[in-house]
Amino acid sequence: MAVGPRDYIDQLLVKKYADEKVDNPQIAQAVDPQKMMSAMGDFSNMHRIMMNLNNRLNDFCAELNAKSACYRSTRCPA
């Protein structure tokens, strides 16, 4: 996988934003890195648990639908 501008529009964007300053030292001083990492870890754990619950709920609903399904043999009108 190549890194860098691949077409003319990407090249123009690189030229436009090449000199932009993106590092803001005031933000780094305002946020404690350990608290930020802890919050990110808590969020990822919560998201993982919610995905697991969603998968279990989907499996349960699929089983319930399969058990309660009533199939009838029908003939197509000729």
C-alpha cells in the first residue's frame, strides 16, 4: 500500500496543507495522558461488551424465530 498523493487532487491538497501547524501544545498540557488512555480503554471495553451482547441477542432471536416458524406446503397457481 502506497503512502502519499495518488492523483492530481491529492497532490494539490498536500501542497495546500503542507505548512499547516497541527500540533497544539496547550491541549497536551490540559489533558492528562493516563486519564485519556483510561477513558479510551473503558470506551473500547464497553463497545466490545455491547457487540458481544448484540451478537448473543441476534443468535437468540434467530433461534426463537426458527423454533416458532410454521411452514406450510403451498401449491403455485397454475
